[in-house]
Amino acid sequence: MEILGKTAVVTGGAIRVGRAIALALARQGANIAISYRTSSKEARETIKELEHEGVKAIAIRADISKAADVKKLIQKVIQAFGSIEILVNNAAIFYKTPFEKIKESDWDKHVDINLKGTFLCSHQTGLHMLKKGVGKIINIADWAGLRPYKNYIPY
């Protein structure tokens, strides 16, 4: 897929891997929308870096575990750029949860963000992509799925 001039959404795009993905796509000429939940300062800094690459970029606060937030996220991106051709499902939570201290709420938080959020973003964006007849959805995963990290069981 030619990336130049396309619009990419990178969930969790303000920090770490998501930021690197957003910058790499911008360097290939894609306009970028990043979502963030709590990293507003980092999101503003990332937007400046993306714009420095010569592309249009926006940051949108969204809790991807909530369908209404995801719907608003995708609508705002389409309003700003007209279309979405690339979705990178990158957002995830990852915090220490020793086996002896795991609570049901820890499990629920991880599933809601890391799994349900990916589904909600893919579904909402996929509906748009189906109408347009074009699009790519990329899901980021961690090798911890095959070799779990000690003390990070829900992740």
C-alpha cells in the first residue's frame, strides 16, 4: 500500500512503541491521528514532532475500552482528514500484577483495553474502510503472549 497522503490512526500513539510507529508512518508521508488516554503532555509533544515531518497530525483523547469513545475518535479523524486508510491497534496497558495479588478488576482492565479496545477500534474503522473499499488494520502484539512475563499475568 502506498502510504504517501494516506491517513493513519495509531492508538496509544503518544508514547513508546506507538510514538515510534506514528513517526515512521509520518516519515513515509502519512497524515497521523494518535489516540491517548492519559498521556496528554506526551501527545502534544508527539504532534509537534509529527508536524515537523511535514504531515498533518492530531491527537484525540479516547478510552478505547468504551464504544462511545471509539466512535467519537473515528468520527473526529474522518472529520479532520476525510478518510482513514490505516489503523494501528497499539494501545495497551501493562502493569505489575504478582500472582498472589491479582484481582478480578486487574484482569478486566487488561481485557477491556488490550483486547476489547482492539476489537472496538477495528470494528468502527473497518466499517468506514468497507464503505471506502480500502484500508489496512495492523494489530501489535507482544512476544509475552508466547512467553508470559513473571508478575504480569493479566497482560
